[in-house]
Amino acid sequence: MTEAAIPVLTIDGPSGSGKGTISRAVAARLGWHYLDSGALYRAVGVAAGWADLDLDDAGALVRCAFDTDIGFRDSADGEPRVLVNGHDATDELRTETAGAAASAIAAIPEVRSALKERQRVFRQPPGLVADGRDMGTVIFPDAAIKVFLTASAEERAERRYKQLKDKGVSVTLDGLLREILARDARDASRAVAPLRPAEDAVRIDTTGQGIDVVVERVLALVPGRAA
Ligand code: DC
């Protein structure tokens, strides 16, 4: 199968739009591979933290993006574990600190270039579900199916609040909402690969919608699987 013949379904959108959960569920239902591109940016952010790098030192961060060894390992609960330089960093990757570091380094064009090929190699038969911000616009512009998920900032903050509370992390809803709005603004306003829907993306607003409903709506876009 030539690379171009391997189908790609891109799912882009802001944090908290349900992308991760929905992408993983769609990939499992299709039996396709799954790329969590945010995990790559988070992994570089975490590795930069371990190495005590300055988030303003673009040169050092670009080297870090090239040098960091990032691996994914399946786990029993269906949520892949992420190995950063051989250490299981899955839990650390999910913290707000790692998210904020990822968002800051993701604004550096050379970091994005450094991670480009590392994302494209996930395109393997029988297909790929790619989750991120620029999957449909930059990394897989030739993807046959492109989805852009949105949800109100309030609902996204509430979802995150519940997730963190379940894990015993103490946060305030107000604080989370402020962080989400700040991250959206930074991701949407950066000069390179800003968060925006591809022109040919199908937009789905997940506000007030259950995961199963959205998963079915996405699956219905895949040729041969329409309800
Ligand atoms: O999806 P996420 O929350 O794990 O992503 C963390 C950060 O990484 C996000 O704030 C922006 C950046 N990112 C990106 O710029 N491009 C991607 N394809 C994925 C994530």
C-alpha cells in the first residue's frame, strides 16, 4: 500500500473538546492506528523540564525536540502509556504544567518542523486516526476525512474539572476556565500552524453531547460505515 493510499481521519480542536476520548474510541472501532500528537509536544515539554531548559531558549528546545526519545506502549485500560527517554511519563504528561509547557514550545516553528516526520510515520495500514491541532491543515493535508471538534469553553473547563477531581487533584473551575481561554488564545494566535479548522473539515460541536453520539457521528463520515 503506498502511503497516499493509507486512509487518515484527522480530528482537530481545542483542549477539552473531547478529541482524545473520541479519537481513541473511533480508532478502536475502525481498528486503525492512533496518533496523539499533543503527547509529542507534552513529552518535549516534560523532557525540557527535566533538563531544566529555559522555555525562552528556542535553540535548546529545538535540540530537545530532536533528541527526546518518545515511545507509546499499549496498556490494559486502553489508554496508551507514553515513555519519555525510557521513563513512563504518562501521568506527568497530563498535568496542567506539562500542557502549558507544550503550548509554549508548540509556538516555536522549528520545534513543529522537528516533530513533523515523527507524526507522519504513524500513517500505517490499515489507517490512522490523528488527533491534534493541525492534523488536517499541516501534517496530513491530504486526509480523506477531517473533523474539527468544538465545545463551549465553560463546558470544556467543567469536563477538565471533573477529570482532575476524580484523580484527587485540587483545582478551581474559575482557574481552569482562565487557563483554557489563555491556551486557546495562544494556540489560535501563533504564527505557525494556528488552531483553525481545515477548509474541508466537518465541524462538530460537542457541547451537551455524549461521547457515544459524537463517536457515531464521526464514524458515519467514514466511507462504507455510514449508518
Ligand atoms: O492536545 P493537548 O492538550 O495534549 O496538546 C498540548 C499542547 O500541544 C496544546 O496546547 C498545543 C500543542 N499542540 C499543537 O500545537 N499541535 C498539535 N498537533 C497538538 C498539540
